[in-house]
Amino acid sequence: PAFTQRYRASQRDLKRKRDEQVQMKRDEQMRDEERVSAAEAASVMLAKLQMTAAVAVAEKATTHNAAKVKEVKNVLGAAERNNRRAQAALAKAQSTANAAVAAFE
């Protein structure tokens, strides 16, 4: 009986430790998914803000002079570059999340 009790206690400890590890991996996966969705939301918001700014600059350019058109092109170019950077960051975050999911599975 003493051996059986120790054996059962050690099995319970092993199961508890396994359960804790599984829970830690699940928590990590959820955090990674949250990071990806935050990155996606930030990317969309950034793109919207940049387009809004570009439209505002474009409207100003049409009411003033042709020199502003160049400014609009610069703003749009910067918006496109920033959007590409945001997309790259999003892809990296998704890759990290996918790697975490693959490690979990």
C-alpha cells in the first residue's frame, strides 16, 4: 500500500505537470494570436489614417497649386512604404504564431 500510494502520488504529479505545460503552451498560443490580431488591426488603422491624410493633402493641392501634387505623391509613397512595412511585420507575427501553433501540435 505505501508503494502504491507513492506511485499514485507520483503519477498525479506527472499528470499535473503535463497539464501545466499544456496550459502554458495554450496561453502562449493565445498571446501570439492576440499579437497577430493587434498587428492586423494596427495595420488596417494605419492604412486608413494614411489614406485619410493623403486625401486631405490631395484636396488641399487641388484648391491651391500644382506644387502640392508632388507633396501628395510623397505622402502616398510614404503611406505605401509604411503599409508594406506593416504588412511585413504582420507576416512576421503570423509566422511566429504559426510556429507557436506548430510547436504546440
